[in-house]
Amino acid sequence: MFKRIAVAYNESAEAQRALASAIQLAKSIGAELQTITVMADLPSYTAFAGMADPSLPRILNEDRIKFYEALAETARQSAHDQGVDVLTNSVEGPQSKRSFAFSANTKLICSLSDCTSKIITSPGSGARVYELAQEAPCSVLGVH
């Protein structure tokens, strides 16, 4: 029935639990597994810091990218340890809009509270999950 699972993934403990659930589900039904990580923007004060040291915004952005690359590697390793391959994806911009755009062709999604589609594995904010579920063009599942 479902061929693809996507899980919204970040550094939170809740996202780790969502990924673990998605890995087990993908393994049990033989589905493709993907992660979606919404890369947070640098804080606005970075522009002010750049006035003191013009190289600072570039350095902070490089660190930000390295952080998300390491996070993706953690997801790949977690899945690999369970015998599942995972494709990692990073997107930038408003979280739910980018997540919807990414997940438009996905059959099943496990997610945390800031990303939605077919199934959402959510750790937190029930109100946020409910709000996103109302916008989703599909069924939604929340998992603690």
C-alpha cells in the first residue's frame, strides 16, 4: 500500500523517536525511507555581527551546513544499523510550506510537529500537528 516513508528530522529527541518509528515501519512493509530536515535560518543578529567581523556570517553558515550534514549522517547510520537505507533531504524556508511541497508525491510520511503529509509521527505540540493534519491532503497519524 505504501511505498515511501518520509520523516521530518532534526536534532530533537522527539525527532529521534520519530525516525526510529519510521525505520521500523519502513523495514516491516519494505518501504523506501527518506528524511526531510528543514534547515533553520541563521539568527537575524548575524547581520550585526557581520559588521564587526565581515567573515562571521560566512563562518556561521558553514558551521550550520556542517551541522545539518552531520545530522543527516546520524539518520543514515541509525537506519543502516537496522538494515534500512535512507535518503536524506534538506530544505530551507517556511517549514510547513516546504514540507508540503516536498511531500506532494510521497505516499506516507512520518514527521514531527513542523512537517506533514501522509502520516505524521509527532512527539510534541498536538495543536500544531492537528493544524497541519487539517491541511494535509491525506490521512495523518501521530505517534508519541
